[in-house]
Amino acid sequence: MRRRLAFSVALLLGLAGTAGAAEPPPFSAAAVLVANGKTGEVLFEYKADKRLPMASITKVMTALIALEQAKPGEIVTIGRQAPAVGEATISLSPGEKLPVRDLLAAALIQSANDAAYALASHVGGGSAERFVEMMNERALELGLGDTRYVRPDGLDVEGHYSSARDIFRLARYAMRRPLFRKLVRASEEEIGGGRRIVTRNDLLRTFPGTIGVKTGQTAGAGWSEVAAARRDGVTIYVVLLGGPSRVQRNDDLEELLEWGLDQYGRVELVVAGRTYATAGVPFSDRRVRIVAAGRVERLVRLGRPWVETVVAPRIARLPVERGEQLGEVCVANGTLRLCRPLVAADALPVASLRSRLSWYAGRALERAGGMLESMFGDLL
């Protein structure tokens, strides 16, 4: 049985990208959160648990409840006209009929308040107040402890609030639904009544990789948004609440999204064919190279230390075939451990009797020479 030696080398990713260690860019907002959409890991936060008005970001929950309680093809008969502010309306008329899907598109793409109220009334059995109760019940079920709804559209009203952390959790959950993902990614769409709706999310046009999700703006909430962007297999969410202007909000979101995406990179953690150890060979001064049989490449957060552990024999037992597994190399970062076999780079046969005798004779001469030097070194 081979004797094995394990040793570790840390900080493999020390040179894997300095961007990962950089501080986030400055911003002007009441609260901010930057997070990984796949893992949920928070990369940066500022007052992320502060309860703040969130304006039309409310419609994320409105749409989620509608998707959970109604079918996209259901026909909604419009009741009384809902409140509207500026362009946040599609001018619905009482008695008009539209499918749930069209109202979802209007609420999510153009942030239409009347569409949100129409959905609330339909799902709430004719009562928007009952629908709001459903919104709050769902918030509790999702663990959104800093969120409370009073209206389905998000217009300013006392007691209507959320937090950057809760909004991230809700948006991430809602994005699991295919229709929701499709709608928040759309720049424009045609719906019933000959209407053409246009997104209020400027990042869909200005920031490559943007996939949603929802803007919001009122006098009380300021310019707010939960935005998501995907690049090279990484999805980053940024929640920004209480920005001073549309331009400033958009600029801050773009810089924060870019910073979040820069925290990740594809790194070769194990290099195929690289020599990770050498082993002595019996009856020989040669050493056999032990190399990685395959590579490990992963998308990882940069600037995080990884520990490399190599397990390999001190002495190789002959014969050794080329490609024969002699050990293992593993890399780990505390939550993830990845391994690849270590194999012999060359074939080595069993040493012949003549080779063994020659090796022993050479060793004997070396020892004799060492003894003579220690005894008579001063005279030689």
C-alpha cells in the first residue's frame, strides 16, 4: 500500500482579479442592496432593512398574486376607474374586457396603476381591499418582515412600505415565474384595445444584459428600482430606494450592477497536465512527475481564498503505468470542494536486478566517501 503525503497551499485566487476586492461605487439613495441572484449572497448593503416607501415596485407583489390566483387567459371586466398618475395608466374604461396577461403586461412594463387595480379587483372577488389583505398574507409567508401593503399600485399612503432586502427576496422569487420574467424584460408590447405600452425601465435600453425587473417613483418614495442583469453566467440584483432623480438613479444602478458583475470571474482552479507533486522511484535517482488528469474551471467570486490540497505518494511503487492514478488534488473555499485525480506523467518498469545492484553499489560508495570525509576531512 502506497504511503501518502498530504500538504496544502492557500490563497490560490490571490491573483484571480483585483476587481473583486474593490469598494462599491458611490451612490445617492436612501437604501441600497447588491446581491447574487443565483445564490442570494449579499455583496453590499446600505440601510437594507430600513422601512421605506417603494412606489410601483409594489406591483411585483400585485403581479405575483395575480399569477398565483388567476390564469393569464382569464378575461377581466373593468370596473370603476382606478387612480392614475401621469403616464402610469392605460386609460381603462368601465365595462372594457381584457385578459389577465394584458393587465399584467401593463402593470409591469408601463407601471399602469389602473391595470394594477383591475387585477386586484378581479382576484379579490371585486374587492381591492381583500386583494391587499392577500398581498400582506403572502408577504408573511415569504418572510418579508419589513413589508406592508396598503394599496396594489404603490401610490403614497401612510403605512405602505418595504425594505431593500425584502424587495430583493420578493423580486428573486417572482422571477422564477416564466411569464413574469418575460414581461419585465420587454421594452414594449401591444395589448388589447390597440394599446402600445412602453417600459419605464431605462436600463433595458442602456445597460447590456438587463433582464428586469421593476421601477418605482412617487414624491414620497423618490426614484427607486429593483434591477437585475446577467452576464457570463452571473446574475446580479441591485435594489435602490429613494434616489434623487431619474438620471441619478439610472447612473447609480448601472455602476452598482457593473461593480456586482465584476466581483465574479471564470478561474482555472486545477490545471490539466500541471505537475502537482513528484514521487521517488525505488532503486533510482529519478522522480516520477504526478500531474492533474483533468481541469477544474468555475465561475467564482474573486478575491476569495481557496485552499489547495494535494495527496500523493512519497515513493511510487513500481511498475508505474503512464496515466495511472497516484493521488488527488482538491480545491475548496469552505462551502465548495472540487477534486481531480493525479496521475503518473510517465511509465516506469520494475527495476532489473542489475539496476538494483548498481544502485546499491552507488549508494555504498557514497556512504563510504562521506565517512572518509568526516574522519579525515582536515587531512584531505
